[in-house]
Amino acid sequence: MLRPEVSLARRLRREMSLPEVLLWEHLRGQKTGFKFRHQHPLGPYVCDFYCAAAKLAVEVDGEFHGRGDRAQRDADRDRFFAQNGHRVLRVAAGDVLGDIEAVVTMIVSSAARPLHQPAAGPPPRAGEE
């Protein structure tokens, strides 16, 4: 028997919105230099797109994301992802429809950014105070 989030992910892959379909066409097949998965389960959630190498979850927010308790649910998801070492990038569905090239550039730039920034200087020597 499949886990509920896997069944949900499969259903969501069949029912993607137009902005998700358009974005997937640009991200799939490592055209960007990164491998993305769509409707990928992460814990109890399913993220719209995920790049495992960059630990980057990309969420496409439609018009309903600002209504009702959706903002709180999105914040809970983002917190879960962050607590488990994943970065989250939210993009508006309107931005995908309006300028998909800019959105793809922003996603690739985020994926290319290292998870941890290197220290500004050399490490302290042993025994120094």
C-alpha cells in the first residue's frame, strides 16, 4: 500500500495547473543544469518542484494562497521544510504566466546558490583565544 503523500503526489502530477505545466516544461530534463522533480513528496507534504542536489523546494502560489487559512498552512509547510534542511522558493502563478524566463532564471540562481556560505576568514588556530 502506498503512503498517502505518494498517492497524493501521483494525483497532483495528473492535475497540474497551467503555470505548473509551463514551468515543468522549462525545468524538466536537466535543461537548466539541475534535475528537478515535480509534485515530489517531502515528509507529509508534496512540493510542486524539488531539486534534491540543491535541497530546493519550489512552490507555485496561485490566487488561493492568500485566502482563508492558506497563508498559515503555507507557513507551516515552509517551517517544516526549513527544519529538515530544505530551502523554499515561492513564485506567483501570475509571474510564471507573465515572464517564465525570469522565473526560471530566479529558480536556477537559487539552486546554484550554496546551502551554506563559506566563512569570511580562515578558521581559528588551535589554542588561540
